[in-house]
Amino acid sequence: MINLDFKKSFFIAEIGVNHNGDINLAKKMIRAAKESGADAVKFQTFNANLLVNKKASKVEYQLKNTNKNESHFEMIKNLELSKANHYELKDFCEKIKISFLSTPYDIESARFLNDDLNISIFKTASADIIDIPLQKFIAETSKPCLISVGMANLKEIEDVFKIYRNCENFNIAFLHCVSNYPSSDKSLNLNVISSIKKYFKVPVGFSDHSLGYEAALASAALGCKIFEKHFTIDKSLSGPDQQASSTPEEFKIMVEKVKRVEIMLGEPYKSLQEEEKEMHRLSRKSFHLSRNLSKNEIIRPEDLILQRPGDGLTYEFIKHIVGKKANRNFKKGHQIKIGDFI
């Protein structure tokens, strides 16, 4: 079973509904995601009749990016993947060695993903943090689950957290998210990543709906190892999420830059780095004589000067030097060693 407490960054290309119901377009996106550095692609599994009431309205970004004469229900219905599509896409992912994920929007869809497709990781949408029956069903499968927390308050996150704990499903991660496409810089509130991690003591990733890669870099610096971002091969394609999605080029840049930040972050303890060793030896200071010294003279503090290089006795040794006798004659500038005095 996959442990969601990843040690290295894990990148999810959220194809979502950007396939527009076209299985061949979906495969092109999967291959492009693989070539862009994604570890997984994610789709959405739903039954439009269960998900959307026919009187439901579209939100603003959906109205802007889709046919205004098409209802919310019609939009969702046109983006629905069949069960056969799911099998074909999962097989294709296995063939090119990229993980297949999909978000279920109802228990029937979750059961299909679990029992028939045998997916390795569940992912729930931000809007469904309050769908308690769905969360409980997933928790009872004992499979790992990524839980997006866009729009949620702390109590709602805590309620879901308790569901998984009560089912003894401890392999979960929360994904910080702002549920707008695209989300504005001022709304991102990335500092909450640290708060959620500290409060719940589970891994926290970032489902990024912002433009660019800067937010992903900031979340990496805050300790995130899981990164999800919407993905398309062409922003001019029809569909609600295309324009707020990253292209293969943009996704690849994000992956490369996050991995560089990951290297930069290193380990949580201070140590002398290998490439600092020469500077450590040459630019630090150690004790040298400030004057000529004759044999048997007592060494006084004023006889000492700290000078480069630093590969001799440093200031911490002063109590072992002052008050001792020189065991031979020394010239000014001599670098002091332990065997120089008695």
C-alpha cells in the first residue's frame, strides 16, 4: 500500500474533465503529463444524474468558459466518462507507467473505483468534504485518501479527520486548496499549510488552482510533498477548466523548480557542507603568535592573535594555552599547536 507521507515530491496532473469526453484526447493528455514529470494523472468519476440537480446554476468561471446556453447538468453530462473509458485509461496509464487516480463524486462511483478498477489511492474533491456518507465509504475501504479542503473551515476538516480515524484509516493527507479557477494570490493563504499539519499531524499537500508555479514553490518551502495542478495540452480547448490549467511546458517548469527547492531545503539540522570544507579551513581563524617567543617563556593572552587559516587551535583552546611555557623558540606568526608548550 502506498504511504502518503512521501519523502520526495509527488506530482499529480489533474486532467479532470479537460478530456471533453474524448478518450483519444485523454490519452494525449496522459502521455503529455508523463513527459512533463507527473507521477500521476487524475480524472473525475461521476454520474451526472446523481451529482447535479437539473435546476443547478453554473458558477461564474463556468459561465465564462463554456456555452452559456448549456445548463450545469448538460455540461457535466457531456464530460462524463463511461466505465469502459475508465478501464481503457487505467490500462493506458499502466502501459506508460504513470499512476491512475480519479475523484469519485458519489458512493456508486467510489465503489466502482474500489471494487472494479482497484485504484491505489482515493482523492476527494473540496466540495465533498461535507459529503459524510461518501467520506465514510472511502474511509472504510482502508485505502489511502487525499482529501482536498478548499472552502472548508477547521471544524469541517476535523469532522472528516475523525471519520477516517474512527475507521482506523490513518493513511490520509489533506490538500490545501482555494476553490476558484484561477485563484488569486491574496486568497491562497499558504501559511495555513503549516497550521493544518501541526493540528492534525498528517501530511499536507497543495492542490494549486493559481496561475504560474510560484505558489507551488512556496508550498514546497512550507514542507509540502504532494502537488496537484490542473493540466491540459491546449488552453484554447472548450471546457470549464482549460484556461486555468497548466500546459505541459508550464507543468514541467513547476516540477523542475519544485525539485530544485526540495534539494535546497535539505535536512532539518545544521552541519558543515562538503563544499564548505575548504573555506572552513582557510577563512576561519586559529591562534598564531603576535611576537617572537623564547623557550620557557610563559604564554600570555597578548602573545596570541587569531588569524587565518583556521586549521590550527581555535579560541576555545585558549585556556589550554595561556599560562603554559614555550618548549622552544618561536618566531612571530607561528601557528600554535598542542605540542608547542609544556
